[in-house]
Amino acid sequence: PLSKGELYLRTGDIKDNPSVRFNYFSHPQDVINCVEGLRTIDSALRTGYLKVFALTFIHPRLPADTNNFTAMEEFCRKTVATIWHYHGGCLVGSVVNKKYQVQGLDSLRVIDGSTFNKSPGTNPQATVMMLG
């Protein structure tokens, strides 16, 4: 995704969850990518190999006219959700250096998914484990 979210501390209490705004689709290319991805999935489900299984979106159903960009965009906006693998809030080069040290502090390092500039595209557990 090209869209950027925001994370704010609500209080100084480390036990309180931060306020997170994902800002899905704030970058227009993300909407285009979602629509094109859904069209690809729909097309694949209609191929001879998969058509025999009668696979379909259960709820909500994909718009009947997948060529209608507005309907597909609305589908994306209503159905996209997070799977809660936060990353990217503590980027190497801006918050931490290449040794994962917090800028300006010698004895504090951040070694987790928050240092990822881009999503690994999978469950990030293995990638995070390789960092540490």
C-alpha cells in the first residue's frame, strides 16, 4: 500500500493502547490496485479450472458488473480491513539508524515490524524473527 496511517499515544501510560488511524485508500493508487486485484480474482474464479467449484464471494457479494469502477471502489472501501500486523511506524533512517538504534540514544533499539518500510506481503513473524 502507498497510503500512510498515523499512530498517536493517547496517554503516557504504557498499558494504554495508542490511537491508530490506518487511512486506507488515502493514496489513489491503492484504490486502483484493490479494484484491479478484485477483477483478477473474479476472472480467475471464472476460469475452467475453478469454475467447476462454483466459488464466489459470500458476503458481501462482488458487484455484478466488475467493469463498473465506482461500484468496485465502493466494494473495496466497505470490505478492506486490517489483520493487525502493524508495521512502518519506526522507519530505519528516520526514527532508528541501520543498527536499529533510536536516533540520539545509544542504548535503545527497536527490533520489530515497526521498522519495516514496506509490508513483507505475508504474516511478518518470520521476517521479525530474522531481525532479532
